[in-house]
Amino acid sequence: MSYTLMIAEKPLAARRIAEILAEKNSLKKRKILDVEVYEFERSRKKYIIVPAVGHLFGLHNKLKRWTYPAFEYEWLPIFKVNKKAGFAKKYFEVIKKFAKDAEDFIICTDYDIEGSVIGYNILNFICGRKHAKRMKFSTLTKEEIINSFENISLSLDFLQIEAGLTRHIIDWLWGINLTRALTLSLKNSSSKVFSIISTGRVQGPTLAILYERENQIKNFKPKTFWQIYAEVKLENKILTAKFKKEKVWKADEVKKLLDIKSKEGVVVEVKKRLALISPPLPFNTVDLQAEAFNHFKFSPIQTMQIAENLYQLGLISYPRTSSQKLPKLDFKKILKALSEIGYKNYVNEILKGELKPREGEKTDPAHPAIYPTFETENLKMLNKNEVKLYDLIVRRFLACFGRPAKRMFTTLKIKIEDKIFVLKGRETLEVGWLKFYSPYLKLDEVSLPPIKEGSKVKVLAIKAEEKQTQPPSRYTQGSIIKEMEKRNLGTKATRAEILKTLYERGYIVGKSIKVTKLGEIVVEILKKYCPKILSEELTRKLENEMDLIFNGKKKRIEVIEEAKQILSNILKKFKENELRIGKKLAEFLVKFREEERILGKCSKCGNNLILIKLKNGKQFVGCSSYPKCKNSYPLPSNAKIILLHKICERCGTPLIQILRKGKRPFKMCLDPKCETKAKWNNQKFKYFRTNVH
């Protein structure tokens, strides 16, 4: 019996689509090369659905020589391009096996640019086809999958595919050429040090943004100011009023204010302002990433991994979207399902009013804003973090239907002698949508007693607080993602991955993002010798070009050739300065690596304690003055050591953080006999001990 081959993006999606579309008793599951394949019948036709694991193909440089510019590329199986992607080979082979005898093909990968490229490359390179039918869906619910299947598109979305292929090619060209240029500049100018130094089309400008903020913080010069408060008694309630000037800069003015003798003030003005606080907008990808970081400290990449699981379980709509609009859904059906899993009180309140959610202006041609579906049977499969993110998405969805909240803002101006002090009150009169979203809100409630103009106020004390102006705060993983969106750097699908790459390259560290010395030197060198690599304007221009392809106004070849010309000019400029760039990088890396090994001072001789790594993966800390000083400390094997630049209060040795693959990071001091190690000893924590000398 002939069959139609369906290609899904991931194993869980393949299983779910098969279970939904299979007619009664027709579903058969087979395991081939440890890959689950599903066979079923529908309307007397046979279907086989096979999964991919994301991208099965990647771009590869045709030139074997490690040089630049490198503009000759080809698509190859991902397991040939990336040594870490060996797991993908079995999926490749399984699809190839079933493609041979298939009479028709259906692409049912995610309906976005990435999903379209994944599906097209599999169809083109494995199945030997250019055309297939296309399922389009935003949720993996039974209703939507059946509707998508019955109203299947007879052709692929080639504009989406062209835009996706263009993006992959341009990003590959930028990444491989700029990384090779930087790395070869170092190699050709120094025999003392070697390292892969990378950058990319969006990586560079993003790192430059973080660098600029780091510079603002470093160059910030704090200024002293004072804030003046009056402690007053208002109808048996003691409150703190603030002087009308937010900051007082002069010490003599502070002295005059503290010299106020009067023990009584008068209320000279009472102002009340009723504010309607509108419900929030539905989540798009960036807003979800920012909110998940703010409340749970999930990195953007972690948020997307969790959201992807929720989507594949049919619990939420597709999580990669720019939209702030909800489609014409059966809202009552979704709300009824949510009422049965713990949100009943909120749903009952929502159903009393008009079922019209608040929406924003941003749209997405492929998918609506993120929303929970009415299918909740897979909730029992969720882990702790998935429950957290699901609750956040549900509450945001519910809040969109809520009534505006009413808050009263009261301002009292109190005259003490000839100086004005201000009291501010904030009260929620009608909670509205705030009730639904309450776990994720911090509302400051300050109730003021009812009082009229002319009322007397008892003054208990006048106080001054000396403070200093603060530098701008560092970007967090949530705020930099929003900043990238604002500046049109990257896409909803790539921003989290770009941020992850910057961490992996050692250019940035911390949840409150700090640019490392390595990140700083890379930006400084590029700014001096090749600033176009860091250009936001150039990156935005290329983004706009790819949008034109998506809208059918430009061709892929045209945009790629233009990008190659721009890149050729950049690389020509780079080549002129290659030795200078390499020399600067080498000087820094030699110094950086020496400094990186120093953990602190030796308690026995005062010289440096340094990290020493052995070829077998074992490592320890020893004194730099060996053999004069034989002081040493053991360390866990095959672990990354992060210096914390702090000293243990108990034993006086440096504190470090230990990172090991698949295990939680932890902090420790160097001395294995320190009393702080008691809890680890109780847990039979094993230290590497050896006679290092």
C-alpha cells in the first residue's frame, strides 16, 4: 500500500500529530535505529510520520584551507558539520529510508522561518523533492491539528523559506569569516598564544551594547547628595514626608533644613488622582523571556526550552512569535478548561464581562500571541519549572480579559516653616485584573488618613540621609533581549541563542551581565580597526533586506551578493590591520591567562596561589614560588573553576565556584580542613588528593 510521508520537527510533535490524526485502532508505532516512527490510516489512506530533531542540515565551507574570505558553501548533514550533532544521524537515516517509497509528502514542522527551512532542507536533500503539502498550525491541540490537516496548503511557503535560507547563509558568512579573521590575526602575529576568537553579524553589535554600558559604569563618578525627611504625626499615624526637592546637593542647604525648629506644620494642598491601570498585553516571545527572567531567573534560552515543551504537550500556542494579538478563539472553551485546573474564581469573574482581551500593536504573519489551550490533560507530565512558566502564561492570558484596576494616588503638601514637604499615598480601590496576575506584581500600598487643607500636622523630627548617585544598572538577560528587539538586532528565534553564545565565548558573565576583560578587548580592537563589524546600522540594514525577501520584494541571490560585497570590504579593511589586531590580542591574552590562573595570596609565603592543570584532567592549586614553598590545595577533577575574588571568613583561603557538567554549581574555599566543609564531608564529598610535587 502506497503512503504519504509526513515530516515533523521533533519526536514529541510527531507522536502527538499521529495520535490526533490516526483513525480508531489504526495507529502503529515502530522503532527504527531507536527513532520512533508512527504509521496510521485516515480516510482509507496510509500515512507515516517521521521526526527530525531540529535542523538536520548545516552550512559547510567548501574550501579546505583555513583562510578568509570564505564565500563557497554547501549544505551538508548536520552530523558532518558539527561533531556534537552525531545524534542526528539516525533521524537522517530513518527519513531517508521512508522517503524512498513515499508517493506524497507533507511538511508539518513548526510554521515559522526556522521550521520552514528545516522542512525544506529535509525535503530537498533527503527526499529529492522541491514541492510538498504544508500543514500550518499554532497549537498542537486536536482541534487545530485536524483543521490544519483538512485545510492543508497544497504548496510550501517559499517566501518564508527564501527568507530563512538567506538569514542562515548571511549569518554563516559573517560568523565564519569574522571568526577566521580574528583567529588568524592572532595566530599570524604570535607563537606564544592561540585561541579561537569569534564574532558575528548580531553577536558583535550586541556585545558592543553591553560594553558601552560597562564603560558607563566604570567611568561613572558618584556625586554626594542628601534626601531630607520630616517625620510627622497625622491623626495618630506616624508617616515620613519627603522634602520637595528629590536631591539636595549643597551641605549648607541641608544644614538650614535640619535647623527647622517648628514642631508643627500645615497641610497647604491635597491632590487626589484616580488612575485606571489597563490590563497587560498578551505575551510575545520577548515579553515572556523578560518576565520569566524577572520572576524565575530563567535565562532566555531556558525559557524557550520550557515553552517548547509546553507547546509540544499541547498546553500552549507556539512560543516563537512577535505578536501581541490573540486570534478569534473559542475563549469560553479555554476559560472553562482553565477553571477546572485551579483558576475557577478568576474565570467566573471574567465571564461576567465582555470576552474581549486587551491587545497590542505588534503582529506576526505566522503566529498569534502566546496563550494557553483548552487541552490540559498533559499537565500531570510537567516538572517544577514547567509549572511555573505555564502558570505565568495562564495568568497573563486571564489578565488580558480583566477590568482595568482603579488606584487612587494622593499627594499632601505640608508646609513646615517656609519649607514644603510631600506625603504620597497609593491605594487600590478596584483590583480588576491585578487579582489574576497578583503573584507577579509588586504593588506598593500606602494609606493616608483623610485630611483637609489647613489641617495641622505635628512634626516629630527632621532627618537627612547622605547618599551618592548610582551608575546605570547592568543589563540583565531579560532587559538585553528587550533592548535587542528595540534596536532590531536578531529575531525572536535567534536572540536567546546569541546571548548564550556570548556567555559560552567567555565575553560576558553573570545574570546581571558583566563584560569580561576578553569581551572588552575584542570590542576595543574592533572599534579601533574595523568598526563596521560592530555596526548596528549595518545589521539593521541586512535585517530589512531579509524582510523584503519575506514580503516578495527582493530575491535571495540579490541580497546574498550584496551582503558578500559588504563583507568583502570589511575583510579588506581588516586585512590591512591584521598584524596590529593580532598583536593587541596576543598581548592581552598572555596577560589575561596569567592573571586568570591567580586565585589569591599564599598564606605561608605571601606569593600567588595559581591554578595548575594536569593533562589527565586533574587540577590543583599550588604556590607560584614552588619549590621554595610547597603549599597546595586539591580541587575536584574535570571541573571549571570560577574565581569569586572573596576570602573565606573561617580559613582565609580564596573562595571559588565549581562548575561541572550535569551538576549544580557550588561555592567552596580551598582548604579541605576548613570547618565550612563539614556539610560536604557528611555527604561524603570527594576531593582530589594527590602528592602534587
